[in-house]
Amino acid sequence: MADSRFFSVAGPFTLARLAEISGAELAPGADPAAEFDDVAALDQAGAREVSFLDNRKYLPAFAASKAGAVIIHPDMADRAPAGMALLLSKDPYRAYAKVAQAFYPRPAVEPWVAPTAFIDPAAKVGEGCRIEHGAVVYAGAEVGARCHIGANAVIGAGVVLGDDCLIGANATVQFAVVGRNVNVYPGARIGQDGFGFAMGPQGHLKVPQLGRVIIGDNVEIGANTTIDRGAGPDTVIGSGCMIDNLVQIGHNVQLGRGCVIVAQVGISGSTRLGDFAAAGGQAGFAGHLTIGMGARVAAQAGVVKDVGPGETVGGTPAVPQMEWLRQSAALSKLVRRKG
Amino acid sequence: MADSRFFSVAGPFTLARLAEISGAELAPGADPAAEFDDVAALDQAGAREVSFLDNRKYLPAFAASKAGAVIIHPDMADRAPAGMALLLSKDPYRAYAKVAQAFYPRPAVEPWVAPTAFIDPAAKVGEGCRIEHGAVVYAGAEVGARCHIGANAVIGAGVVLGDDCLIGANATVQFAVVGRNVNVYPGARIGQDGFGFAMGPQGHLKVPQLGRVIIGDNVEIGANTTIDRGAGPDTVIGSGCMIDNLVQIGHNVQLGRGCVIVAQVGISGSTRLGDFAAAGGQAGFAGHLTIGMGARVAAQAGVVKDVGPGETVGGTPAVPQMEWLRQSAALSKLVRRKG
Amino acid sequence: MADSRFFSVAGPFTLARLAEISGAELAPGADPAAEFDDVAALDQAGAREVSFLDNRKYLPAFAASKAGAVIIHPDMADRAPAGMALLLSKDPYRAYAKVAQAFYPRPAVEPWVAPTAFIDPAAKVGEGCRIEHGAVVYAGAEVGARCHIGANAVIGAGVVLGDDCLIGANATVQFAVVGRNVNVYPGARIGQDGFGFAMGPQGHLKVPQLGRVIIGDNVEIGANTTIDRGAGPDTVIGSGCMIDNLVQIGHNVQLGRGCVIVAQVGISGSTRLGDFAAAGGQAGFAGHLTIGMGARVAAQAGVVKDVGPGETVGGTPAVPQMEWLRQSAALSKLVRRKG
């Protein structure tokens, strides 16, 4: 059960209701009227709690679980301990997400402006916003309805935030036009100058960075992540992108819809990722590349040339994933033979 | 054209004036009296806008461009579309930087101290400074003339900032002596304790970090970058260094003049880089190394031994760049032969 | 000598007292009554200053040093210049740490609450705390005695801080239960949502993150480091862990006691490190791994499978360190043969 100092649980919900919420099917024998109080991990859940199995690594935990109900792929159903109610789903993690959101809905924003916040008279703040202590909203900014601006966050002049945005504590947003329901985590830096200058032995000469950051709807931007504004064109983050912590996104980068960028990835200037492209942790992209729709880049890969749609690449310099695995194997064999 | 919510454009300028500003030469046929209103990318510029071509990758965009004038290397001049005015420069990006700075000069700092800022009575703040909301300047700090301290930024006790510094929102500067015209981006952390402790099974024992961070003139320090102060000696950042976002610089590191450090690079304690050394994104340096003047380190390289002046290295562990490329090629061939 | 704008030195101390403080032994000929004023690096120390030699790389500096006293391993004693007093220790760096702490003790926290700080009436703040300008402490938080909360730092609702914690400027701590004497550096982000969502072409679905961050005693968490809270289980940082700057620690990660995590390391969700495991800079760990007690991971390594207790691994994908070195050597030889 989640710590009540930090979380409030809704419910209880009947199994029938949870099936409806999650789109999962009740397995034979499960009692639709049985009530559940909470979600919990397989090894911690009790009779009135719902859990899930997604990663096969946790099959033993599933087999030993005391959870009253578990969301699971139909193929695994025969591994269930006796007496456990099963919610069958072809995408058990997604079904679990819906159940967990039902038990722990995002709290509604309670409208309020802290007396220590500063909102420039020439800024517009929509209905139902909450502006926390020490937050600053500069002139010309337009904040949509029901936004929550965290403590000591800074919204620069002219910035546009759509409805229902959540800006974390100590984050800064400048030179940006942001869609609806965007979640900027604490300490993220959006819209500062890109790394653009003309190098030379007589000194590097700064090039004015004249673009913006354009962010779609339903985007998450992780803690302490940095997204530079465009140099002339804009930096663009498509709707539905999930960006983890400590990611660097250079000027003029364009991410399509639904991209997944894991922590500490770096994307150099003017590189474009197609819709639903994904990059594993600490991967790096050179500048001016085109990465196709649905491409996948392994963790720590170093991408130095274009990647086709749907391709998976790994290694530095990155090559098709199968080739990278063969390279690793060949290298390993080479050593063993000589060792 | 840059978004007027965020940028104000100067001008118009005649072509003759732009040639003078940029040091470029007018190509035959260009009208020196023609007026221009703005800069723009090749694919977006119109008849009264100036663009530039630097990266050959954008030659097709150049050939199709409707820009009224383009700054370009003389060698490319014959690829220009008919009727385009050309500004010829051997360093077109640098010439463009000057033109763009003319259209978009850095706004003058309007002197002001926010009522919510705290400036310790024992701090000195120079003439013409602007101190934004919630910024804090501790006792003994000395802030030069015309500095701009961003919202919720924190300047620690005793810190010295030269004239014309720009400290971004939510940045912190401690134990540091900073030169003129230094631009610290939002969220950068300067001067905290270095990672120094005596390890041991009975517990790691913290070693007091007794040095400072010394920063020269005309330095840029990227968003959320961290620069630890020295352990005893100082950490030193030479004049003219350009440091991108999310870079880690350990205690006692010394960067010479004009070094270029791309995003997410990590430099371990006591390593020294000579003047104009450059490190690509995500490169890492072990501690106690000497990297020569003008050395270049490829992105993601792992440098574990000294690098000579002017050398280029890549790979992990880093080797001369040509050797690294051969290694990659050999590995690739090995796999193809066996595959 | 440390810059008096930033540091105050205690002392002087006699050699006898320094031997007692550090646990080192006076070498024959050293005068126990001799007084010392400060610590300094080998190449900067004078007759009344104490230095140390730990890294053999600095043997020449030792031989040329004018330091009045040096802490050194007994094996090196015969390299000492004539007239230098020696403090002999099998762990000279640890002995130096104790001496330096004596000269530069951590200043006592002067109790105070800034008028611009906000402390919710429903928060508890212990005796002797100092809460700096613009800091925010939300309802239900419990702050132990003698804590120092930096300027513009944010302590979220319900957070527990043990005694003697130091929270750096602009840091944020949410959903966390923190032990005693924990040092959170400026800009660190603790307790935000983990990167958990169900991916899908119809949009990624956020999974509520219902765990906490549990931090032991005597932990250091570097500048701009990010530690996500658990998804259901907690994220756990054991007592005595030293975590450098810009480190990413994903949800459900567990670090044992005394782990050392160098800058820019990334540890993916649900991975566990045993006591005193250590990771070099920029190393990455895949999720759901078990890393044994005392294991060591080389800088930039990419760990994709479990590592046994006491093992040392390197490379990407990481293999035992000796094998990785052989791989590098073999690759190098392969190229030279063909080159």
C-alpha cells in the first residue's frame, strides 16, 4: 500500500469494474463482485490487492504471489496459484496502468496563487491555475487553464502553455510554445540558447539563436533535462513524446509523435526523429541526421548516420543491431582463441 | 522571421552595410543599396532576407532558396540561383554570426532590483545591474557592472562576478571568481564540493574541498552543467571557453582558452586541457590527464591517457582517430566474413 | 592557503596533535611540538603546512616539495626531501582527510528562518535549523534538527529529513524519507515520477508511480543528480553512499551501503547494487540487474547482465575487465597487422 503521507487511494473497486476500466477480461472462476482496495507489487500484494505480471523475469514472484487479483497475459494464466483471480489482457502493463490510475487519479489542481509568486501584469493566467511559492511568470506569457506552476519555477516572457500543464519546481521555460497536458519535471531547462557559435582562433563568435521550442500535447519532459531553442528554425517535440531525465536536445532537433527518449540521451542539433522512434539510455546522436519512424536505438549507441524506419541499431558507431551483436561475439571469440 | 513574442529585430540594413559588418565581399552584380530586413534559413528566407550556407549538406536547399542574399564561401558561388545576391566569405558561418548579431543585438540590461530579490547588505552590486525575482546574493559577493542575475538564481558568499555577466534563472554560483561577460545558463551549478573522499569499508570520509572555481572572460556555461570547485588547487575555466549543457567538470580540472566542450561530456578531477582543445558530446576523460593544445576528442570517446597537441582521438579506450576508424572497419569486416 | 573569502581555517595544530587526529605515526626525527597552520598541495605547501602523497604520479612533486610535513605511506618514506617531517599512514588519503577536516571543520549551522522562506504551518521543523531565502517546506514535511535548507530549495509534502541534513540551493526533494547527515547538492532532483508508462501506438499511458525514495544516513547526492521515486516498491539509497553529479537513478533501484557512483552514471529501473559496489563515470546499467557486493564497473561500461560480488567489468556490453582489456588489445593488433 502506498505511503499515506504521499498518496491517497480511491476505491474500493469491484473486479467487474476493474475489468471495465482496464479492458481486461475476467478469467473463469473470478468473482465479479469481489472488492479490491489497492494495487501492489506481486511480492507485496494481499487478498484485496491487484497486481500485474509483464516481465517474465518475475514469473516466480507471480507463482508465489498472495495477490487477490493479477492482470496477466492469457498465455501465462496456467501458471497462476490456486484461488487467484485473473484479469486477462494482451497488454497487461497497459491494463495495469489504467487500474492504477483509477486507484491513484492525478489530484485535481486546487486554484491558488501564492503571495510570494510574481505574475507580471502583462501575463495572462487561465482559470483554475495554481502558482506556487516563488514562481515567476513574465510579461506576455499565456498560461492555459488548470496549469500548476511549481515553486520557484520560471516562465519566460511570451511563453505559451496550453491547458493542464504541470511545470515542476525550479524548472525554467523560455522562448517556448507548449501544448496541453505537458508535464515538465523539476529542474528541466527549456528554451535557452542553442550551442551555436562560429569557432575561430580569434575567439568563438556567438550566433544569435532565433528559434523557439514548440512542444505538442501530452508530452513528459524529465527532471533536469535540457532542450535548447532553435537557431532559426524551431526545436520541435511532437505530441505524446516521453523524455526521461538528464536528456540533452540540441537546437533545431525535431522529434515526431510518441518518441521515447531514455535518460541521459543526447541529440545533436538539427537531427530529426520520426514518429515513435525510441532511444535507450545514454545513446548519442550526431547532428543533421534523419532517424526513421519507429526506429530503435540501443542504450549507449553512438548514431553517426541516418537510420531507416523501423530499423534497430546499436554500438558506436551504430550499426544494425544484429551486426553489433555479431561484432561483440566475434570480438569475444577472438580473445578467447588467443587468450 | 523570428517570433516577435520573443525577439525584436533591428535594421533594415543595406547590403553594403552587411558586407561591412560581416567582413564579406559583395559578389559582382549585387546591389550595395538593396535593403534587408532579417536573417532566415535557406528554405524560409525571402527576397528581403539574408541567409548563409556553411554545411554542404544544405547545397540543395541553397540551390532552391528564394533568399535575397546569401553569405557563402567563394568556391560555392557558381551554384547560386539566378538573381541571388552573394556575400562572399572564407568563413561564412562567422560572417553570418556578425550579420545575425546586427539584426538581433543582445538587449541592453535594464537596471532594476526586484523587490523579492535578496541582496545581503554586505554584498556589492555594480552599476546598472538587473536582479530578478527571488534571486539571492550573499554577503561578501561582488557583482560587476551591468550584470543580469536571473530569477531564483543564487550567488554565494564571497563570489566575484566581472562586468556584463548573465546568470541564468535558477543557477547557483559558489566559491567562484568569474571574469567579464560570462554567460551562465539556467540551472548550471558552479562551485559545489568536488567528489573527494577517502574510501574505506568503515565508511567513506569526506575530504574538505578548499579550492575555488576560477572562470575567465567571455565564457559560456550551459544549462544544468556542473563545475565542482577545486580540492586545494582551483578548478580553472579559461577565457573564451564554450561549454554546452549537462557537462560535468570535476575538481582541479583546468581548461585552457577557447576550449569547446559539447553536451554531456565528463572531465574527471585534475585533468588539464590545452587552449582550443575540443571534446565531442558524451566524451569522458579519466582524471589526472594532460590533453594538448588544439587536441580533438570524438563524441563518446573514453580518454584514459594523455593526448598530444593537435591530436584527434576516438573510441573507448581512445586511440588516434584513424586507428579507431580502422578498428571499426576491421571489426565490421570480421563479422561480414564470418556472418 | 585557502581563499579567506570562502574559507576559515582553524589551528594551528602541533604535529603530535595531527598524528593523533589522523591516526598516523610520526616518523623518526619529526618534532612533535612543531606547529602547523594549514594544509596545502605538495607543490604549494610551505614550512608550516601539511600535505600528503597518495597518487604515485605526484612522486616528483613530493621529492621537490617544501612542505613542512607530509602524510605518506611508510613505503615511500625514503623518498622524502631532507628536513621534511613525515606522518606515516597505510591510508594517507584518509589520514589527510582527517587532518583537513580539523583545519576546515564544517561550519555549525546558525539557526535562522529567512523571512522570504515559506514553511507550511502543518510542517515540523526541528531545533537549530537554518532555512534560507525562498526555500519552501510543504505541509506534513518533518525536518530534523540542525538541517540547513538552501535558498530556493523545495521540500515536498510529507518528506522526512533526518537531523543534520544539508539541502543545496535550488534542490527539490519530494516523496522521500531521508536519514541523518545527508548532503543533497544544489539542483539535485529527488522523488519525481519514475519513467513508467505503457507504450503503444495509440499513445503512451502513464503508470502512477506509487513508491518513495528512501535514503540512509551519511549519504551525498551530487549536483543536478536525479533520483526517481519507486513505481510501487521504493527506490533505496543505502547509508554511506557517495553519488556524484548528474547521475540518473531510475525507479525501484536499490543501492546497498557505501556504494560509489561517479558522475553521469545511469542506473535503469529495478537494478540492485550490493554494498560498496562502485561505478565509474558515464557507466550505464540496464534495468532489473543484480550487481554483487563490492563489484566494480569501469567508466563508460554498459552493463547488461548481472555482475557477481567483487567482480570488475568494463566495456559495452560489459565483460570481465581482463577480457575487455584483451578485446581492446586484440582489436588494436588486428588493425596494426592489416594497416
